[in-house]
Amino acid sequence: MMTERLALRALDAGDGSLLAELYSDPEVARHIGGDGLDRVAAERQAQKFASVWDQRGYGQSIVCDRFTGTVMGRVGLHPWEEWGEVELGWVLARCYQGRGLAHEAARAWLEWGRREGVAQALTAVIQPGNAASIRLAKRLGFRFERSDQTPWNPVSVYRYDFA
């Protein structure tokens, strides 16, 4: 998938080192798993994300600068089996935050999800203290739906209805 500034490619099992580098910044990792996102966890996560692509035909994508190929983060869809929902999630390296890049990538996924009929709605699962992600979710048209609990921490769940 391409946007004006970005190339989004399927995250595959070999991308564990890219995720580990992204998560090595504590400020980036603190809202998505923190200290638990070491190299081994990043490798496992890359394998899990690749499996989702194989099973569903969508998933998390590696976000790259369209012109230089520089890796900036990950954005994409992921199923929450325990809730029967599909989440649109995003995380960018700190040096790429605040430039509208997550918005651009997330908007591309929203358009893809609408076109492909992936679900009736998407969620954004966000830690309550992650003000930047909450602002982005609202800017994208998500609305607060509920407070919930993951195995790791309490979260706020935002919902985007395609209807």
C-alpha cells in the first residue's frame, strides 16, 4: 500500500529486529508493552503478525518513507480474538512522531478496511495515559466505547464504525 509519503508493506517473520529497534526506545515502548518488549518478544511478535497476514490477508505493516525506504514504525490491523474485534494500531519511532505520518498510514488502513469489508467496525486499544494516540484516534473519527483490561494493563477502547 502506498500513500503520498509512505510505503506500507506486510510485516513478516523476519522483521523482529526492526521491531526490536523500534521498541528499544522506552518512550516508544511504554504505551505498548514497555520493558516486556525485548528482542525475543519482538521476534515472537513479528512471527505472530506474519501469521495473521497468512491467515487473514491483512495485518500490521512496516511503515517506510516512500522515497528513501527508511523504516519509521508499524501500523495496521490486528484481530483481538478474545473480544471478537479488529484493531487498527500504530506505533512510530519517536523521531517520526508529530508529523502526521501515523494519521496518513492509519487513514490508508481505514480506507482499505472499508473497501475490503474487513469488519463492520474497527477498534483502537489505547492506554488511558497515551494522550497522543487518543488525539489521533479522535482525529481519525474513532469514538470512546469502553474501558477494558488486557493481560498487561487497563485500556480505553475506541471504535470506528464503517456504517
